[in-house]
Amino acid sequence: MKISISLILALCLASAAFAQSSATWKLDNLTKIGGNAVEVLGAPKVAQKAIEFDGAADGVLLDANPIEGLSAFTIEAVFRPDGGNKEQRWFHIQQTDADNRVLLEIRVDGNDWFLDTFIKSGDNRLTHYAEKYRHPLGKWYHVALVFDGKEMRHYVDANLELAGQLKIAPFGKGRTSLGVRQNKVHWFKGAIKKVRITDRALAPKEFMKK
């Protein structure tokens, strides 16, 4: 059976349209993360192939927005919260020319923590404050923030905690901080091993491994 060149091209284009693009940032150094130069705040340390933050003055800044132009995305991270102050912002994407942002945060309560995620786009915003889902400090966890174009969801160790409807426009150019909010408040105490950003909404079975 003969297959025309035009059919082959059509199949290739269709395959490309459904192809998944993802970027994994390994936090095993303080020089480059995901190909991006690192601006170091304080004195974070590299240990166990992760960056450790002291919860007081340590953070890193990258001149990159990994979700720029995306209408759907998944942000995953493997991290270890170690205690410290009650409110901590440990992953922050901020658009340069607008107050549009994505935040992954934790709240510490005694020997436990819970996940707090936030997306703002223009006048639209949504917070997932998962105070009913508490986890012990000092262990490694996988977390995921998923936006499919209509709904925002967050997971801890592939377990769905909260979900809600949200409408946003794709973000423009911006910066990313790890270990602290970009205005240098609410420092994170713990370690972050890796981050992965995918240009579509992943199902839990597709999440990266710890």
C-alpha cells in the first residue's frame, strides 16, 4: 500500500500538535537551574542533590517564567518542609508587567504542614488553602498544581486535595523565585530537589517520581 507524502506530513503535524513539552529543573547547584542563571539570596546550601533553605534569608531567583504563553500547565515539585515560621512562600512566578502570579506556599502548624496554592490573572484569582489536609514535617513530598484551562487543582503525593473553577489569560514574561516570595518575605525552611513544568494538565498517573 502506498502512502502519500501529504498524508505522512499530516500525520506528523497531528502528532506534533499533541506532543507534550516539559522542562525539569534539578536543584543540585547554585549556578544554573533549567539553563537559567541563578541569583542567590543569603547562603542556601546544596545537599542530597537539593537546595536547602534556612527559613530566614535564603532564596534563589531566576530570570524566567516557565509558564509564559501557556493556556494550560502542570507545575510539580519534590520538596521537604522542615518547620519554621507559620507562613512560607517557596515557589513564586511573577509576571513582569502585571500583577499576575502563581504561588505555592505552605502553612506550618506544630509538627505538621499543609499546602496553600494561589493563581492570580487580572481580576480573577483562586486560593486553595488545604488546612484539612495536614502532613508531617521533615519528609520528602511530591506536590502538583494543575490548571487545565478551566479548573485549578492541587495534589500532594498524587492525592487530590482541592479543586475549583478559574479563568486566566496566558502569562507574559516574568521571573521565578524558590525559597521565598519575590518581595523577600515569608522565607521557606526546608529543601527543594526538583521542579517540572509541563504545557498541559497532567493526570496523577503522569506525575514525575519523587
